Amino acid sequence: MVSNFRQKEILELARKEGKVTVDGLAEAFDVTVQTIRRDLSELADTGRLDRVHGGAVVPSGVVNIVYEERRRLNEDGKKAIAEACAQAIPPGASVFMNIGTTTEAVARELLDHENLLVVTNNINIANTLAANHSCEIILTGGVLRRSDGGMVGGLTAEMVKQFKFDVSVLGCSAIDEDGDLLDFDGQEVLVSRTAIQRSRKVMVAADHLKFQRKAPLTICSLQDVGTLFTDGPLPPKLTQACGAWGTQIVAV
């Protein structure tokens, strides 16, 4: 296979799965691991992938991945996380849900829950839950972020302050090695921090790729979270820290 065509397919796989491995790609394309390493190095040199041990991941840093691409990342893992998270939300609960593709997956798993009150700053979540006729949905005001259907800013945060939630279900863009939840948009961070302050319990839904990414702004620490739902093991030091903080880890 010509190199540029192979690299195009490698990019598609990375965007779908979030991460690709040297051994897996060598087997898939029936080429040597040295050939794959050259492909990944070339893709990394042009900024299309970031090299990690044993493979490569979709890059991140100060600009977030395009929303439609984020939707395709690790879809199976997000669904498993969403199922576990939804099971932990009792019928009749008041719930806040923020912007994110994983929180959207949780919303899809709540379609059979009864008598929920869901407040969200995510138009996609409101549209999804509209099919659950026993769910009361409140969409916050705020500035519309056209890229992902999110409502953000001070007006959004002020509306969130009016509620006291049983549960907040939050996503984030990254989680660093110290357990800080990170994001890219200060206006979105403001809303998530407000929801944390107004919630009896905080749940975070974040797949394993979030531990490989970076973002510049801090939402909170896992110390402030009741339960983290994820699809892989945490770094040992962070697992130990969560134990000391009393943060439950549910790895699906």
C-alpha cells in the first residue's frame, strides 16, 4: 500500500479509536513495525498525531478536537461508561449534565429512567431526552457555542445557581496526573464549577483517552468528585490519591 494512503487510513483509525498502536497497525496493514513507526513519525511531524509509548493519539493541547471527531472517538468505551453512570442515577433525581460527547452518551442511557428533572447547558442532551416523556427538561440560557450546541457564560452559571441538584454528571476535556479535571473554555469551566457547588453528588464520565490529553484550564480536582466512571485503569499514584480522597472509581 502506498504510504500516503496508509497514513490516511491510520488517521481515520486514530480518530475513531482515539489511539493506535504500532503492533496493531503493523498487523492490520501487513507491514513491518519499522514502517509503521515511520508513518507515525511523519504524521506526528505534521501535527496530525501525537506519539506516545507504543503508538500514537489524536493531538490536543490548547485547542480542542473538532466536536464531530470527538463523537467518533472510542464510541464503545463511552457507551459502556454511560451505561454504568446511568445505572447510578436513581429515578426521580434532579440532575445537571454539562457539555460533552460522553455526557451525551449518558443521556441516551437515561431514556427509560422515570421522573427525572434534568437541567443542561447542552442542546444535544435536551433533544435526546425529549423522547423520555417522564423527564422534565430545563435548558439553560446563555451564549450559544455553535461548534457543539453548548450554552456557556455568566448567564448560564446564574441560572444553574437557582437549583440544588441531587447529581451532576460532568465531562471534561482532560484529566492530568495530579487528578485535576481540565477544559479549554473559561466560560464552560465557570458553568461546571457552579454545578459542582450546587450538587449533592458529583459524577464524572471520562474515558481513558482523557488521561492522555492536555487542556489549559482547571475545573476542579477528582478530590471534589464522588464517583469517576471510566473505561481503563488510572495511573497507580492517582488511584492511590482517589482512595485517600474517598473518590470512587468505576472502571467498566
